[in-house]
Amino acid sequence: MRAAIDTDTAKREEFVATYAALRVEAQTMGAKIVFVDEAHFRADAELRAKWVLRGEPALVDSSSPQLGEKASYYSGVCLETGTVDAMGLTENCTAQTSVGFLQQLRARYSDPLIVIWDNGPAHRGPAMRDYLATPGLKLRLVPLPAYSPDFNPDEAIWAWAREEVTANTCLGTAAKVREHMDRFFVGLAERTAEVQQRCRRDLQAMADALVEASDQLSAQTRHVDLILDSV
């Protein structure tokens, strides 16, 4: 067990360096980096802490909708612009639906595109391989290390949606969930600064620290070289 934990830690540290390099690469080639994930939202209330009068029960109204009353979504967030794209699903996530969302992203961004997501089953398969073989696609897929949802800024979008849409609210039907979720995503277009603030994760802070340390080391090396040149 210890070896597995050490391996995961090493892969996460390696990914921080990979991500730092990707940011430099994206800036050099004019590419955009988009973090992608999927989530499901049930029509029943998602229970959260709430304010009530002292001594009163914290009750939430619910019609007890069936588990099948839910809405599923892809979303993708670009931290550089604060832009969020979303795509609702009428089926389970598959390689084909993942291709559909990548096509939506590809239509929005004319620049080269780097998509970072987990290595879930819906992110691979024949449909994905066929799509990635498209000539001139200018799309690169980068998998997150295992067990690293905290590295994905898009997770903050899901937490935000649950906070504003489903917390302590029974919407009753999948159609109502989709109506409220679609409205939430449309509203994010006017909240780009908040998107950037909410979606900044440990990954970005760690990459920034790594780049800063590298810059300091480089500056120290240049300083030593200048001293040696003058001797």
C-alpha cells in the first residue's frame, strides 16, 4: 500500500511539472488549455447545511423523485479566459459523447487546443481514436494522474452548480434539472472573473511555485556566471 501511495504522489508531482511546461507551450503556440469533466445532477434535493431557528428541524421539501430523474453534463473551463462550455446528455457518457463535446470545444476555439481530463472509460475507445485521426485537428489530450480530482478546475464548476442549483432544492424532474442547469451555465458567461477565482486549484499554485523556483535558480546561475566571467 505504501508503494502505491508513493507512486501516486510521484505521478502527481510529475504532472505539476508537465502542466507548467504545457502552459509555456500553450503561450508559445497560441493554444488554449481547457479542463474537462462530467457530472450528474439528481432531481431530488442535495442536502446541505442551512440556517433555521434554534430548536426547529432543518427540513427540506421533497417529492422523492426516482433515481432516473437526473441530468448529466460535460463542462470545460478555460482558466485563461474564464470561459465555461457545457453540453447536456440524454444518454450515458461514452467515447462517442466525449467526441461530441470535443467537437463543440473545437468549434469554439480556432486556436490549437489542449484538453486536460481524467482517464475515464468514456475518454478512450475506437470512436475517440477515429476522431483524433482527423487531419488538421490541432487537439491534444492530456490525462490527469489517477485519483487527482483536486487538480481539475472543472470540479469547482460542479460544486458551484450544486451550491446554486440543487442545494436543499427538490426540482422534481429531469426536465426541471436541465432547465435550471442550462440557466446556470448561460449565466456564467457574465461571471468570468468569478470563474477564474473559483476554479483556481492547488495545481495552478504548485505550477506557479515551480516556475518561480526555476526562475530564481536560473537567475542565481546567471549571476554566478557573470562573476566567473569577470575573474
